[in-house]
Amino acid sequence: MGVGKSTVGRLLAERLGVGYRDTDDDIVTAEDRTIAEIFVDDGEPAFRAIEKRAVRTALAEHAGVLALGGGAILDADTRGLLAGHRVVYLSMDVEEAVRRTGLNVARPLLAVNPRKQWRELMEARRHLYEEVATAVVATDGRTPEDVTEAALDALELKQA
């Protein structure tokens, strides 16, 4: 959350000359409501089922840069689908998250005690991000352009 996946994803797509797609946007469009509304109205398990379908569909239909929501990797089937794809895990620490988002925006999983919940989410998810990642790129203190360059370098996609 707040790591810059949308911004960096768009920059990567532009640099690579491919399309960009975000499964969170796909979900909002298909459901005609925000992610926060889905969480509140239907609960996290219902959202995760919708997200799983959205990721599966996007991976089948889209050959460019695809941004996934932070919880998409919680599903073992989704992690399996990501195998064989180039996956960049954009990492950051809690202080950077606070600086970027204030941890007070509409984040359903961070509603109470955002710093503590952010840390707990990352402790629970970090190993899953690393499991699916082809490359890990730290975003702390870097501009989106710097992160994009680092991702291209890490994936060995930089054009000479």
C-alpha cells in the first residue's frame, strides 16, 4: 500500500512499450464500487475471491505490465499463476509508508492502529512477496523514475 505500484507500473509499461493494467482497477470497474466498499459490504473473503478471479483473467488476457493489489499473493493458486512471469516486489519500510500515505487514507485493512497493522501485514506477507518475486526493488527514498530504472536493471530489461 502506497509503495508506488501504479506509478511505477505505468512508467515500466511506457519504457517497455507495452500496456499497463491494474487488477484493483479491474475489480472497481467490474463491481461498480470501491475496494473499501467491497470489504465493508461483503467482507475480506468475498473480496479475495473477486481478486483471485481478476488476477487470473488479467494474466490470461494481458501481456504487458500488470499491477496486483497487495493481498493478491495470499492465495496459493494466484502465487502458482505468477510462476513463470517476471514479478517485481516493490518493498518499503513502515516509516516510508507513513511518509507516503500517512496511513490514514481509506485502507480497509489499516483502519485501527495503522502502523501496527501495517507491520503485521508485512510480517505475514513479506515471505510470500519474496516467494513470487523475480526481483525485489526497494522504494524507500527513491523517485518513481529511480525505482523504474532499478526494476528494469533487476529484470535485465534495460535497453542500451
